[in-house]
Amino acid sequence: MSSSAENPEAAGFKFEVLATDPTGARLGRLTTPHGAVDTPAFMPVGTAATVKGQTQQDLEDLGVQILLSNTYHLYLRPGHELIRKLGGLHKFMSWPGAILTDSGGFQVFSLSELRKVSDEGVTFRSHLDGSEHFLSPEKALEVEIALGADIVMVLDECIEAPSAEARTREAAARTLNWARRSKEYFAQHGDPARQMIFGIVQGGTYGELRRENADALVELDFPGYAIGGLAVGEGHATTCEMAAIAASRLPAERPRYLMGVGKPEQIPDYVALGIDMMDCVLPTRSARHGCLFTAQGRLLIKNAQYIRDERPIDESCGCAVCRRYSRAYLRHLYASGEFLATILNTHHNIYFYLDIMRKIRDAIRFGKLEKFRTDLQARLK
Ligand SMILES: [Zn+2]
């Protein structure tokens, strides 16, 4: 999608690659109906239409341009029809920036009980009240269209890791078939000026399968592509190897999203493979457990060594928390189980991630990603 004229299907959207780095990393900009997203971008996770512990104003102040929200959770509670009637997810949660919704597949396969998968879709029980539901590729998109996120994902079959090759091949084939049906459903019921639909490359840890799956998916001609089923315990080198194979088959002019990554020191590795978008619960979930990311590595705020420590979390961090509060105070809040601990810890961790992304984009602009990566990994490992 270098321009809307070349791809009228995606009239409300534009993806531009502005610079490339010798590593293969891309500096880009994704234009959406809810503002531009500078890429490579990290998307904080707002599972139930909220990034836990942060107000929408906080997120704006942090410079968040795009959030991820979970279709599975919103479908079960409060329900997509209610959100649609209240004007869609942006209006409901009062978020002016871009939103991406997943298909719900990952949660159905990881959280819910009594899953029965067929070519038609997947039957599952709600983790909230045990009620039975059926999710098909068409149903997932019906829900995502009602929610109205800028980017919507197709339903994919997420399998246990590791899985044997035959099982992985079967799931990848089913995912491809679901992608075809999703594209058809979106062509009939979706609005390409309002929402952009991404296909998902599967194939587990089998390189040939990843290659075949990516090639077949590209034939379906999605405006953007995700790489799924990675960072699920296979080891970082394998994650990179599989992501590299998939990314190498995807069209250069379309955005690429690596789902569910990653650790701060790994992010430059993914970016170097030509990945434009990422999401991960790590900064927010870790914050709630008192694990704070700093330029010198992780800091566990509960530790007794911080009881009298008057320094900020990270002396090189410019976030509102580091400018105001001491480790001693944050340690006290955490040890006392105060709400404010989660709020402040989350704020710092999101700032830390977004700051890495800003520095990565600057590094790509000057063709210096390799140096940035080496320096970052030397400090954080
Ligand atoms: Zn900070």
C-alpha cells in the first residue's frame, strides 16, 4: 500500500516505509483513521478496553499511538453489541488513537475450557461463567467489525507448543482456509476505509511450513500481515529464525506484525528482521508484579535493598514517575499493596518500552541499528 490510489481497498489507510537500515529494519508510518503510528511500533495491551492502571490521558501523555485490545474478553464482557450501540470501541473507552483487536483465537485456545475445533470453527466455554460459545472466522470478524478497531485480525488456530509437524501442518492449513473465509466475509460486511484486516502466518517451528504458509497467505492479498504462534517457549533463536523466514516472504510495502513479543533486549532483533509492529503484556504485567525495566536491566522493587534508596527507578529515565518518586517510596507502595504501586510501575514500564522504540526509530533513520542493538544487549543481558 504505497498509496491509496494503488490500493483503493485501503483508502483510509496508508503504510509508508521511510527509511531502511543495513540490518533490514524499516522506519515507517502507518496512517489510520485514528492517527498515524510511527513504526517500528510497540502496542501496549489493553485487554478489557483498559491498559490496567493507566487512564487514557496517561496513555496520551506517554505518547501511545496504538493499543491492542482483546476481542475474546470484550465479546464475553460487556459484549460487542453493547459496544457497537455505544458508538464503537474508540468512543466507548474514549481513546482517540488507533486500536488493533486480535481475533479472540489466542484466548479461546489458552483460557477457555472444552474447546472443540473443526473446520467450521471452535466451540468453547467462557472462563467467566462456563457458558458455551462458537467462534468461527466469520463470527470473529462480525465481533471485530462491531468493535470497530482500526486493525482487525483473522481467526487462527493456535496449537500447543511444541507440536509435531503433522499437527502443525494441519493447523496451518486450517488457518489458511479461515483466512480465505475471513477475507470473503470482510469484503461483504467490512469497510476497508475504516478497518484494515491482517492475515496471520502460522507454521510453528517448521521453516518450510512457515514459507509455504506465508506464500499462500500472500496470494490472498491482505493489506497487512502478522506472524503468529511464536515466542511460546521455543527459544529466542528459533523465534528469530521463523520470523525471518516468514518476513522474507511478505510484501515489502505492507506492514508486518510479530504477535506477542518481546523482552526489551530482544526487540532490536525483531526490528532487524523487518518487523514493524509488536505487542506484549510484559511491561504491564511485570509492573503489577513489581518488576521494573531500566537501562541497566530489571529491578525488583520489593527487594529490601531499596528500603532507603532515594534514587529514581532509573536515573536515565525521563518519565513522570522517575522525575518525582524514589525507589524507597515505590518499594513502600508495593510492599503495602497500594493501588498506586501498579499505576506508577506501569507508567514507567510503558515509558521504558516506548522510549526504546523511539531510540530504535532514530537508529534506523541514521542506519545505526546494529550499534544500538549491541549497546542495548550489552547493558541488559
Ligand atoms: Zn521512569
